[in-house]
Amino acid sequence: MERNDDARTATPHATDAEPGPDYLALVIEWDDEPLGAEPRGVPLTRPQLPTHGSRVLRGLAIGLGAIGALAAAGWGLHKLREA
């Protein structure tokens, strides 16, 4: 079988190409508001401070969670030492 060198030289090789990025990113931004329109948004309001009852419940939940995490860590260490 005869080799065709003309076909091989007709296509550019990867080494012949100029160096460039390995990828191309396309970013499309869409703005539904017409030009010159006033920006729409939620008016800023000051968040309500938690009441005393919710502060107590939140503190209790944090404390119980910490105790539970310590208990789970202790149990895990105990099981590791047994093995």
C-alpha cells in the first residue's frame, strides 16, 4: 500500500497551531429591566430582635447540640479503643 504524504501535510498539526487557551467561556447576562428604569428591590428593614423566650430556646438548643457532639465523640473514641 502506498503512503499519501500530500494528505498528511494538508491538515495542520497541533504543534503548528499558535498557543492559546485550552477552553473558551461564554457568559450571557440577561437584564429584564428596561434601560433607565428605577431599580426594583426589597426595601431594607431592620430585622426584629429575638424575644427573650426564643433566645433561651436557641441557647438551650446550642447547649444540647454541643453535649450531643461531645457524647458522640466520646462513644466513637470508646469504640475505637475497643477495636
